Amino acid sequence: MTNKRFKKVCVIGAGVMGSGIAAQLANAQVPCLLLDIKDFAPTGLQKSLKLKPAPFFSPKHAEFIETGSLDTDLNRVQECDLVIEAIIENIDIKKELFAKLEKTLKPGTVVASNSSGLSLASMTEECSQEFKSHFLLTHFFNPVRYLPLLEIVTLPETKKEVVNQVAWFGENVLGKGIVFAKDTPNFVANRIGMFGMMESLKLMKEGNYTVSEVDAVFGPAMGRPKSALFRTMDVVGLDTFIHVAENYLDGFAVPEYLKKMVSNGWLGQKSGQGFYKKEGKEILALDLKDMTYKPKEKVRFDSLGAVRNLGSVGEKIKHMVNADDRAGQLAWSLTSALCVYSANRLHEIADDITQMDNALKWGFGFSQGPFETWDSIGVKESLARMAKEDIKVPTWVAEMVEKGRNSFYAIENGHRTYWDSKTKSSKPVPVQHLSFTVLKEDKKNIVKDTTATTLVDLGDGVLACEFHTKMNAIDNEVLGDINTALDLCESGQFKALVLANDGADFSVGANLLLMYMGAMQQQWDQIDEMIRLFQNTGVRLKYSSIPTVAAPFNLTFGGGTELSIWCNQMCASAELYMGLVEVGVGLLPGGGGNIEMMARTLQSAVDSPDFVTEPLLQRVFETVAMAKVSTSAAEARNLLFVEPASHVVLNRQHLLESAKQMALGMANSGFRPPLPRTYRLPGESAYATFDMVMRSMRDGHRMSDHDLKIGQKIAHVMTGGDTNMRQKVSEQYLLDLEREAFMSLVGEEKTMARIAYMLENNKPLRN
């Protein structure tokens, strides 16, 4: 692909999609001109700054956007080398805009339409050949920041170099997953996704399932997002859903109850009620039999209970479709229909199965696309079941099995391949990013495999420790395996170490259940030993003779944050929700988190007894004591979790490769570990100030007595305990202070109550 970056981009249309695209351009620090009629552009920008979830990594990124009016500023498109049209889905209005652009653009400017379903050929039928040669469709998905899919559709006249440039820009600058679609209605993701949704509504009626039952089945149990079906429809907007459904090709009628809901103004999240409605703290679900809201039921199926104990998404899906209860019947009926439908659409909407799988994963948040799902449930076995149920399967699938290929994907000679129905042979997956899934298919890459981690050879002398406990929680086994990885590196077998994984989240922190059970049994020595191991592992990551790089992403809490910040460098995903959140369970960070945060803020301190460090310490004290969590890597930088020299990756698919290259670069450039650190800390004088402020907050009912106690412990550690600015203290002295403070809290009755509440409800208790 042509790795040419567009220097300035114009977005025309400041509605939800247009402002979202502009925000993502700004997140990538690409200057953007946002145009709309009259004063709609500045209004749209201001609205986007108030949206939740936020389209910007930080409000400061909005400074990359200028606004203007189409009436007076259209000639400013000449400043831009890419124009993205995101106006109303009306083909006549789009044609009118393109006619104006043809007269205004400088030669060579690329124009893209963000249409979600209109025919590309129809909207450009009156345009010149030169305009068409630089024209294509770029279908972003909403919300643009959070959904990685970018569908690209081209005309026969579109120049190949234009397609390559836009695809490269989308993937490498904007962080998007690129899917090449054909010029058919609804393209790829919406075409398959809408079939799945409409088929779900049909099966729901036929099987007399409730809203809650359908969402319980088609959520995480089947590798789908927590929002499942009906919560997703509420978020999208039921009016929008109907609009897309009415453009749909495949003969589904919009159910009357959906039309009635829209006529009632029950549009979903934007109107406060749709399939779900919140009253106070209670969630109500719509009963479609009488169209009234009732308390959301707790759905219990044997199959759903059993699936919680299974590890991989593929195992869960296979279990669900083979279960013999009502949930299993629903799972099989939809999954088999979706697989067959997708197979029937091959070459009509996309040229290969990888495009279709990626579209569903990146556009709808599925863990597996339809063909990957088919592989998980077993192609040969499912074909036999489909034959018994008279489900007609496309001949090319049966031909594949007849040729001895029993899966759509395979690892051949260390590379992932897919089945190509046209050539009736396997082909390499078009774009292959470094991933643990593919690496581990070749057993030669597995250095060590345990129940908690896998040590994986990334190639070029770089070793990775991939943890795969439940929610990637950190326990003694994970810490032990990290130390084993460091042993292998320091012995000369590898020259750098990366901490990473392919999970939904990097790590939710230390294993709370083990901590709780240990405290209940008063196993204080074992807990103390675990905290020592945690601290020593962090110290070793920092001062090892080989470079260490952490690659955090999404939820990175508590111990996950501590391991990341003690590494020599960080290669972070732009979507990073990082924080030391131990206060929420009645504790303080015990794995060196206080000390590393303190060290980071004191980097700017002058090594003098007279230098006032209290304002610096106050900054990180508030971060830890208030359990602040970043909403992006940009905000994590402001909170000092991510250092200025760290690398931030917008494309999650590139994260492991980027982390590997960072570690390799450090190793090949003569890495030397940092020197041991000592600190001048203010001791009791600063502690008294922090204590006074916290007591005032407690008296003003802004923190509880237990919050005050935890805050005092954090202040004691960060100010250095019994010390003063005239003496230097070692890092080990501070780690000992931190461990003692942790141990003093872990057995507290209110701490135990907080841990128990978090384990049961997955949210903090204020007590």
C-alpha cells in the first residue's frame, strides 16, 4: 500500500457521523476542516465535545479542527488533499454537492462518500471520468472512535493508487480495520448483521422467547458484545434500525411492534426507552406480548451456566449450539442460518471470507465472524446436522469438505490461510498482523505453556509473556512465569521481553478471590509473600539487563497497571482505560504502584533539601487516592501512567508488532538498565497537610472513614514515612513501607466487605 499521509482533510457534514469522523482525524492529529450549512459546523463540534462516550481522546484534540460554512468556505477544500462527504443520505443532494466540488477541487484531490447504503455508481453517474478516478466510498461505523471498521467501495474508474492510499491512511493513521466491499446495498457488515438481527426477531417470535432471554443467549456466551441484540438496537436507535432494514434486500418485513415503538417515540437510548427502560436504579425490559415494561428477568438456562466455565470463545459457541435446552435451540437456529446466509453472499458482497469475518468483528464487535464461528462449531459435523434438518448449504462449502479441508481457516507453513471457493484451494489471509492466535498454532513458537500464561517466541530474539487467566487477573503463577521469562532472557536465549495478550482487556488487576480467601483464612504470611513477589517482579522488570516493554490496552487496572508502569517502556493502545483502583476494594496499590507513580512525578524535582516537592506529590497522591482511571492513552499521559517517550498505537491490530519492534530497537541500540533510584521526601510535614485536606473532605461527606484511613496510608507511603528532605531513602525502603501499609488494610472488616461486594457485583462499595 502507498504509505502517504493526507496532510489536511475536509469533512463535509457536521452531524453525528461527520463530527465523529472529524474527531477521529483530530485524534490522529490530522488537521481537519469541518464544513456544514450556516453555523451547523461549530454547533456540531460543540455537541461532539459533550457526547458520552467521548469521540475525542481528550478535549485538546479538538484544536485540530477548524469549522466553516459551505456557503462561504467551500473554496477552502483547495487546502485539503482528501474530502470526506458525510451529509444526509439523499442521492440528489449528494449529486448536487459533487457537482460543486468538481468545479472547486484542486487536481488530484481524493473525494470519499460516507454513505451507509447508497449505490456508488448511482451517486456519481453525472460526474466526470477524472472525478471518478479519485472517488470512492469510505463507510465509517458509529461511534467512529470505538468501532474499528472502515468499509471501502470503489468504482471501476477509481485509480488503484487512490484506493491504496486511502486504505493505508485508514489503517495506519486512523487505526481502522479495512474491509473491501462491493457496490451492493448495505455493503458487508450491515448486510450480514441486519440478516442476523432480523432473523433473531423472527426466531424470537416463533420460539416465544423474551427480550431478556434473547440478549442472554446472544451476548458474551456467544462471543457477542454485552449489549447483545436489543441493547445494541437501543443504542443504534430504533428509527435508524428501521431505516436500514427498509433498504434491506432479503425479504424481511419490519415487525409491527417495532413500528409502533417508533410511533410512540420509544427510539431507544436517545429517547430514554426502547426495548429497555431505566426507572431509578431498576432496568425494565419491554414485554412484547402486551407492550408494557416489566423488571428485567434473571435468565437461567443450564447451557448458559455451563458456558461460564469454558475458556475460549470457540468452546463457548460450540457448547451453546449443541446444548439441548431452549437457549441451545435458539443459538443453533440463528448460528446455522447466519453461517449459511454468509456463505451464500460470498462474491456477491465481498470477494473472500476474510472480508466478511472482519466486517462482523470490527463493525458489530463479534469475537468471531461467521466463517470463524463455523470452524468453531465444526464444519463437517454441522453439515451433517444441517442435512438432517433440510438446511440447504451452498455447494462450495460441501466441495471444500470433499477435498479433505474441514475448516475455512488453517495454519500452513506458519501462515494463516483461508479457503478460496473460486480456485478451490487455500490462500494466505490477505493481511496478517502479529497475533498470539496465529503464533501459537505453530508449536515451535511456544517456549512454555502453563494454565496462567504462555511464553511465546515473537521472532528476532523477542520473547512475550501472554497471560490468559480469567480476565487476565494477576496471581502468583503469572508472576512466576514472568520471572521465568526474565530468566530465559537474561541467560541469553532472548534479548527482550514483551508483556502482552490478545484478550478483551489487558488485565483487571490482582486475583481478588485468592486475596479474599487468604484473608478469610488469616493466611497473612502467604499474602505477604505474594505482595513481595509482586514488588520484586516489578523491580526486576525495571532493572533487568534486557529491555522490557508492556503493551496494555482497554481495561488495565490495579496490578495490570503496576506491571505496565514498572516495565522500561510502554507501547499502549490509544483505547487505554488505566488506573490504580485498589481504593475501591479497601486497599492501596501493593505491587509498587505508589512508588513508581511517585518516582515519575519527582523526575522534575531538583535534588536539593530546599526543593518543595509537596505540589508534585499531591498530583500523584490524588491520582491514586481517588482511583482515577484514564479514558484514553492521551489522558493516561496526563495522569503519568503513560510517559512522554511511550508509543501510542491507534490500530489495536498493530499493538503486538509495535511492542515487539520497540523492544527490539531498545535491545539493538545497546540497552542499559536504569541506575538504582533514591528519593528526598518531606515526611511528616507533608503528611500533615494531606491529612488535614482529607479530614476536611471526610467532614464534608466527600469520603468515608474507611476512605480516610486508606488515604492516610497512601500519604504515609508517598511522603516517605519517618524521613525528611535532608536524607535520601532507597526504593526498597519505600517498597517496604507500601507492603506494610497494604498488609495493615487487607484484614480490615470494611476492606473485606468491599472485596466481597466487588466479587459479587463487579462494582465498588462505599462504606
